[in-house]
Amino acid sequence: RMAAKPSTVAEYLDALPPDRRAAIECVRELVRKNADPKLEEGIQYGMIAWYVPHSVFPPGYHTDPKQPLPYAALASQKNHMSLYLMTAYAEGSEGEAWIRAAWPKTAKKLDMGKSCIRFKQVDDLALDVVAEAIRRVSVDDFLAAYARVDPRERKRASSSGAKATASPSRRKPSR
């Protein structure tokens, strides 16, 4: 855990204990080697993050348009480290299903939550699977998936008369 909020990646890394720093630096390098060059790295929401900059996607993140659109993040938490892959949860990306299918082939145990892969040490990670999960989704593909779920896009589509894609009704058919 961080005592002060770091404003740069270097400050974030410097604040970590040596064992955590080594693990975070290893995963950071893996992300950097495999990420789309359109992404930028920095601190976002108190974590090391890779995001789609406003120069590529001017609207920014729908919950806070001043923030660039998050793509991935890496954090040292109290009891574990976390790798957040927003691409795994993008609607239609099939990223989460792909990760869950590929991971067991590595003989590693997957500790995956709703929005992250948790690990206590780098050896817990299936690094080849993580690298491929990052390579699989370009910024352009991510933006296309994001446009389908961004409430601003849905509002724009419905106000322009275009048909918004609605999810099927969950109501039971009447008899």
C-alpha cells in the first residue's frame, strides 16, 4: 500500500518494497512490450495505467471525461498485486473467456475477479497468456467495443433516430 499518492510511475515504483517493486516492474515491462503503441502509460486512479489518450479518443472515459480511457492497470494492493485488463471485460471482446480457457493449459492457478487478475508473485502469472491477452486487442478494436457500451454513444444513437442495440427482454412470454 502507498502512503502518499504518487504522480509518476517512477514515484509509484520507488514507494514499493523491493519484492513488490521487482514483481510490478516485471509485469509492467510485459505490458509495455505487448501493448498497442497508441496507448500511453502514467498514473491513473492511483495505479500504473495504460490508457487511450485524449489525442486518440477525445471524449475520454464516460464516468470522468477529463480522464483518458483506461485500457489496463497494475497495482500493489494490501494483500496482493492486481493486473486490470479492461479489454477482457469489453462487451463482445471474448477476452475473459479466452483468458479462462488459455490459463489452465499453463498449469497455473487463475485468481481472476470481476475486473482483475490477482497475484502474490510473478510466478503466479501465466505470462504468455497475459502477453497474448494484451496483444489480442488493439486500441482500434478496444474503441469499437467501448462505443457499444459507452452511454454517451447510446444516447447519441437514440437521439439521432438510429436504432440502439438493446439487450433482449428478460420478461417471460405470456401464455
